[in-house]
Amino acid sequence: MSKIIDGLFYSESHEYVKIEGEFGYVGITDYAQHELGNVVYVDMPEVDDEVEAGQEFGAVESVKAASDLNSPVSGTVVEVNEALDDEPGLVNKDPYANWIIKVQLSDASELDSLMNAEAYKNFIGE
């Protein structure tokens, strides 16, 4: 059973966003990291890059497959999780503690189109 955290917002492509003020921490869900298997590489954008809701911003590669990362929100990348450069497997250990990018949100109303924990649980059939 996947770990799903209340208070986060979830996308249909299995990314989450944790909101703190005007910032969002974006990563992949526990369900996604289970499906991928051992993560061996995380391709991240640069700081100051713009991301758009629903658009690709990077990729996660595992021993099984490579999967595009789609941003659940629009905004400017203010930080990338550099720890993942050296240890991409952190995503497997705890995907919620090991976010991928921190974004300054440009349109908080986009959160309305994302799922809450309960809806995401139903979406993945748990």
C-alpha cells in the first residue's frame, strides 16, 4: 500500500506538490517510485527555469524505465534538490522528504485542478 500524505496536492501523472507559502516542493509520489523501482538518475531543470503545469520539467530513470516528470504547477524553479545528483535512490527511500524541485508559484489557483490525498488514493485504486 502506497504512502499518501494529507495536505499535499497530487497530479494524475503521479507527482505531488507540498505548499509552503508562495512555494511548492515538487516530487514523485510513493506509488510512482514503487512502480519505477530503483531510481538511478534524476534529470532536473536549472534554477530560474520556468515550469508550466502539465508540462515536462525533467525525468526519473530507474533500472526498469525512464519516466518524464510533469510539473503539477506553474512558476519559477528557485531550488533543485542537489542531493539527488549524488544519491538518486533517496527518492526510493522517502519520496516526500526528497522532493525534486522547489517552485515559486505563479498561479496558486492551479492547485484547484489537482487531487487531494483522498482523491489520489481512489485514483490509484487503494
